[in-house]
Amino acid sequence: MKKILIARPNYDNGTNYLFFWSEEIITEAKSSGYNVTDVRGDEVTQKNIIGRLNSVKPDFVFLNGHGSKDSYCGHNLEEVITLSSAEALANTVTFIRACNCLEELGEASIMKGGRAFIGYKKEFIIPFQYEYIARPLKDPMARPVLEASNQIPKSLINGSTASEAVDASHKFAKKQFLEILFSSKYSEDLYLNGALMALVNNDLFLDMKGDKEAKIS
Amino acid sequence: MAYAEIIKKLVVARLQTMPPNVGFSIGSHGTYTKEELISEVRKETDTGKAIVDMQLEFIKQMPRLSATLSD
């Protein structure tokens, strides 16, 4: 059985949105027959993640949270994977949904044996409306942005290559751009304007490194 | 007026069009209200610079997005 490791800290507004928007990925992976290791909340520490990567040896690693050029951070900004520990991602297809991780951390993971690494070159931005912060799945402003990035794990779970998964997200984002731009509400709905800016930003900086043909299934 | 100052005013003006209950989570920079973002841009903090970059990139990308209509 193929194995997936998902990490989803939940200690601030941004990670709270990522936490809840990752649930549909877990559901889909389980229903597709994957063995899912769900590391959540304050369990997302360096010790737990590196330990699970070494013991579970997942085929696909999906990490949510905050990041920088040289590290992925878990609970309370603890550095979980850094340039010096990037070999922990060897033999995996990895998607890190966090800021800035692609260029340096992604490159390091590939140099140390990672199969493919998908991530963002700059900030990953989540727009939201304050009245929805207790119900992130209902937030209409965040929806197009998080649905676009969810296309990546969904595509990989359903048998796409890493490159196809990135393209699926670009394609979804493009569809969203056009729907928003040509919405009859666009000129008057300033929430849509904010959503569009974040969608364009995130899509522009999404890319991958490593084997474009890598699959997890 | 210096070019950077004009850009800053443009970005502030665009942010001011947004409703007051809008927020943005910008990675490890944190979560910001509209008014906080405007303040960050005016003070030219790292977050403010990231927002200026985002807004400029958005404006630059609009022709490309419009061109996709013919695809």
C-alpha cells in the first residue's frame, strides 16, 4: 500500500486555514486506498516529522505551515526540515504548502535524493474574511486560493505526475481567474478583488524541482 | 515625487478599496487586517515590501490573464 505523510500545524490563522483545507485531501487519499499518517497541531515538531519520515518511508509528503528559503516550520514556527536535514525527503515526492521553500530547500531535497519537490518560490498568501475565521471551509475569499493549491495533492493521489499536478493547479487557478474577472459581481465585490490578487500571486510562484514524471501511485 | 513613492501610494490606494473585514495571512510574516497592511506599506517594512511586490505583480500579470481569453 502506498503511504502518505501529511503535516498540518494549527496555531495561527494561516495554519488554521491550511489545517481544515487539508482534510479533504486526507479523506480522498484514504478512500483511494492510501495509508495516511496525519501529523497534526502541536505534534508537528522536528522530532516527530523526521522520525515519521524515517520510520514510515512515505511515497508522498505533504507539509503545510510556514516556511522560508531554507526551512519548513511546524508548530509555533519550530524548524522541522532545514537544508541540513533535507535528506529526510529522499525517495519521496514532496509538496510543501508554505512560503519560499522551493528554491533552496526544494533544491537541497532533490540534491539529497528527493524524487520531486513542489512548492512556492515566494509568499503563499491566504486571503480571508474575519467573520469566517472560525469556519475556514466556508470562507468564500479563501476558497479559490486553497482549492487551487489542493489540486496538487489531489492530482498526485489520482495518479498524475508531479508536473501534471502543478499544471492542474495552474489550470484550476486560470479557470478561477476568469470566473472572478467575468463575474457579474467583480466590479462591485471588493472581496473578489482581494481573492484574485492572492490567487495570481500564489499561482505565479508555484513550481517544482526534480523528476517531472515522478508519480506516487 | 520619486518612483518608489508613487508605487507606494498606488498600492495603498488599492488596499483602501478593500472592505474593512478582509485579512491576509502572509506566511510567517503573520496575519494582517487591511489597515495593518496599509501601515506596513507606508512604513516600508519587509511585509509592506512583500505586499508592494504582490500588488505590482498582480498589475503586471493582468495583460497575460486577459490574453488567456483567446486560448
